[in-house]
Amino acid sequence: MRCLLPLLLLSAMLEAQVARASADRFVAFEHNHTVVDVLYRYGQVNEGAPSGALGPNVTAPRSAWYLEEQRGGATDVIDGVFRDQPDLIAEGLRIFHFGLARQASNGSFPGAAWPFHGIAMFLSEAGPSLIVLQRSSYASQFTTELRWDIAHMRKAAYAMIRTVHGAGKIDDPTKNHRRFEAAIALASVGVLAHDRTLRRWSTIYAWQGIHMARPGGVMPEDGGHDSGYQALGMISATRFLELEASGRLYRSLYATLQRGEAWELSRVRPDGSIDQSGDTRTAGCKETGPSGQCKSVFYAPIFSALARWAAITGDARFARAARQVWVHSGYGGH
């Protein structure tokens, strides 16, 4: 036992070093000038209530609310770090706190919609933003809240997996983006909590997303293609690539993204508008959101996915397209 303890300690130290290196690489990726230009230069969430509730949660009862709406705090946290605005960081954490404070002792969220997908959406945004905060000069200022959030998010990750009866299972197998969403949700919380199990589970979902993608670059949604939801999936996938992937997984995911991003680029018109012909979910009011509004062009995910691929590859075509979509959407009207 005496001989084993130093080995265990050394293993833990090495694992912590690897996690720190992954986190630093991820923060550099998010801080790339192309990503900052269209995502964090002006971004801010300001439609919340004093309680921290966002969107429909401002008026929703505890018996029917949406944990995933609280993921909006991620924009404020990252913006606050990159723009040196601690008040904005505090606002983002307050938004997270509203959702996490409703967690039951078993990690679930009573009354929240979509027990798997809702938690995955929330963690896929909250987790990466806390990595940015944890690796910043503001971490010590928010130590207490960071620890509280991470502990609750770790419980949420395990609760998420329990709802589908095991890692690798999912609530809707027809939607490719949910595989990558689950992958970055688990990976980011695993890095924050130093949890090897969550990180291992994350790779299962990443491989599933890779295998589901088509040779021509389409990442299927309900049996077809959708420019908006594919962009959402690629945001999660590029973040996972930079945070967690290595070796064969990195090479396979990179190749999948290369085809997927090229397909996404083909949907961008010269004026920055999006060709939605044939899209299965965000064209022609095929689906509505929690507030009952028609889902239409997902401009923010599209310019975000293109910008992140430009950051990874240095390909100026994707940087130009990201900016064109950003300006056309109205986000870039400053």
C-alpha cells in the first residue's frame, strides 16, 4: 500500500497537468480573434429577470420550466472574462445559479422539460464557459460559486446519463447534433470536476456523431439535412475537438468536421443569407420553440460554427463567411 500511494499521487498529478493543458488549449481556441469578432465583442445576455431566470422561465411555474434556457449565462461569463467585465461574469453565474438551485438531491431537475436533452444543452454551454472562467485571472474572485456550480453540474451529468439508462444511449437517435452536444457536455464537466468517467463517456458520444455523419458532409437531422442544427452540432464538435479529442478520435472528428463545414459553407449566399432549401427542421415553420415561435434560420450558430472552423484551420474563406452571416443577421450592425 505504501508503494501504491506515491504511484496514485503521481498519476493524479499527471492527469491534472493534462487537464490543465487541455483547458488552456480550449481557452486559446475560444479567444481566437475570428471567434471573438463575431461572438464575444458585443455579445451579452440581458433579457433576464432579477432572479436570473431567462426566456420562458421568467414566468414559467416550477412544474413546467426549461433548464436549457439558463445556458444563456455562458455568453455573459465568457464575455466578462474576455472583455474584463467582472460584473458581466457575475450576471452569467447568477443565470446558471437559477437553474442549478432547482436541482434535486439525485441530480435531476424536477419539472424541467427533456431530462436528457435539457441537461445536455445546459451543460454543453455552461461547462465550456466555466472552463474559460476557471483558467482566467477572475477565478479566485468567483471561487465559491465556481465550486458550487461544478459540484451541481457533475451531479447533473450523471443524472442525464441515468435518464437514458447508460452512457452511449440517447433520447432521440435521429438527431446527429445531440451526440456532439452530449460529448462536449460530459467532457467539459469532466475536465472541471477531474472526473475520468465523464470524459470517457464523452468519447462514446463523439464517435457516435462521427459514424452518423454522411460522406458528403451532412450531419443528419430527422433523416435529412438542416443547416441550423448541423451548425449547432459542429459548435459542440469543434469545442470537443479542442478540449478532449486526441489520436485517432481527433483525426476522425477533424475529417468529419472538414466535410461538414464545407457543406455548411455551401449554404451561405454571397450576401450572408442562408439557403434553407430542403432543411428538415428550421425551414417553413416545421418546428416551434418553447415560446411557440417558428424556428427559422439559426444565424448565430451558423456564424459561430464557421468562425470556429476558421480558428482551427486558418482558412480565410470560413472567417469571411462567418462575418458575412454575422453582419446579415443584424448581430454585426454595430
